[in-house]
Amino acid sequence: MGGDENVYEHKIFYFEKDESLEMKENTLVSYLSYDYNGFTPKAEYVHPLSSLVVHEDKRGTMRADNVSHDDETWRLINEGLPYVDFKSGRHCYVHYPIIIGDTCTIWEGLLGNGIYVERHNEWLIYEMFNDLIQTNYKGWPTTEEVANSIEQFKKQVEAINAYKEIDTYQIIKIKQYVSRPGRDDNYFEDINYSLMSDDKYLSFLLPSKRENVFFDDNAYPSDGYSNGMYVMEEETTRAREDAKKNYTKEKHFAFLVSDYFKEIMERKEKTEYLNKCIIDSFDVKNARRITNSFRGDITDEFMALVDDYNENTVVGLLEVYPKK
């Protein structure tokens, strides 16, 4: 890793696999390397990232040998399944439970992202991989899946009492004086808009949000500020009436169908974008001459290619994708 946090080096590893294990071109993998200080081009326990479980260990339960893990983590360890543990967006731990006989050895790799830990390009790759999982794009729906969804939207629109749910909407003003001994006191006024409904169309008509309308970071008790919370009756009534005037079952149904396809398209575009960012992070074009040359046993010629590539490592800049 160079001085620039987005600079990285390319290295070529080789690994042995079962003939039954199929990997598509440009498959991103995680692996163990036992040669920490030097460099050994053979990788062990190679797993496609798509086979890694994303799981945060909540711990809290004492297990055998006085180790603390939650139930799901303990299951992964006992089944020898690698997993990635993201810690509050600051650290990424890659865990490899290796079971040999009656013994389980857990190898851990820490990739940091924080003020006190250098931001590694590998952390970004795992972050993008995690976002791919969260995006949950499984391809364009089949005709049957679309038909089933549309039927569910029809039932949803017919079953809902829209006016009753609209009447749960409230606009509330919140006033709060915050005393901070040794520092200047704060005073703020917020307006909170809330709808007690998880229906997407009604939430579109009456969005839930909170807005700050006044803030004083140098407040004093003598300013006359006070704490309080009250419903803004006129504004609430007007918002409810406007929503009822605009509401129809036809608009409700059309919105749900449109939102269904829009959401799928957004997941598709985000998935394609993340995949592109991951692949573009590596010098795939120059490395392909190595991977394409090897289709059988490890030969001296193949190892010479690997050594030549690694000695003349390619240095590039990692593209950092924007968060959405």
C-alpha cells in the first residue's frame, strides 16, 4: 500500500481447485495467505465472495473454551463457513474457520476504515460486495412473478381503508432547550411530519420527515425559550384534506405497479454499477494473459509468467464509488 490511500498493487496468485468447482471469468475471491512478510503466489482456502456470509457477531453468549459468540456465529464456525463481519461501518473482519479433524482454527483478517486506521482498497471491495448483497437484485422478474405481484397490489388497494390511515397523519412542532454545563446552551425548534402507515402510495402523498426550522447554539434561559410539543392543527387538517382530494384507488394501484418496476430497475442499475466498479478496480486486461495461459498442471512456464508479473507489478488507482 503506497502513500495514497487509493493506490494499490496487483499480484497474481494461483490455487488448486476441484474440477467440479466452476468460476466465471472475473470472479472476485477471498483467500488465506500464510506468508505475511514475504510473498508466496499460492493461495489457500479460496472462496468466491458470493459464497461468503455477511454477519455481525453480536457475541454475548459464552461458548466452549470460554469464547463469546452469538448463535449464528457459532453455527458458521462449527460448519467451517467463512464470513465477513462489518463493525459499525468502520472495520471489516474476514473470518476463516478451518476445520481439520476435531480442531477448528479461526483465521481473521482486519481491513480498516476509520480515522485511526488506514483505509485499504480491500475494505472498499468488501464494502461494495456487501452493498451488492443488500441490493438483492435477482434478475428481471418472470411473467408469472409480475402477474402475482399485480394481483397482490389489487388486493392491497381493495383492502386498505385509505381515509382512515390518512387521518393518522400529524404535523407536530417540537421545542427543546438543551442545557450544557460549561458550554453554550442550545435551543431548537423542529417540525415532525408522521404517518402511521407503511403503504408506499400513502407515504408518497404524506411523507414522514423531520425538519429543523430554528436553532440557537448560544441560548440563555433569559431568552424565554421553553420546552414543548404540540400538534399544528390547521396544517395537519389541511394536509389530510389535500391527500383525500388527490386519492383514488386507480392512482393508488398505478403507483404501486410503477414503483414495483422502478425499484427493480434501480436495483439492476446499482448492481451493474457496483460490479463494474469492482472489476475496474483491478487490471483485468493485463492479468488475463496469465489466467488464459493456464489450463492444466502448474508448469515452470506458468510460474515464470506469475513471477514476471508479480515482479513488475502494475500500480493503479482504485475508483471509489459514490454512496447512494
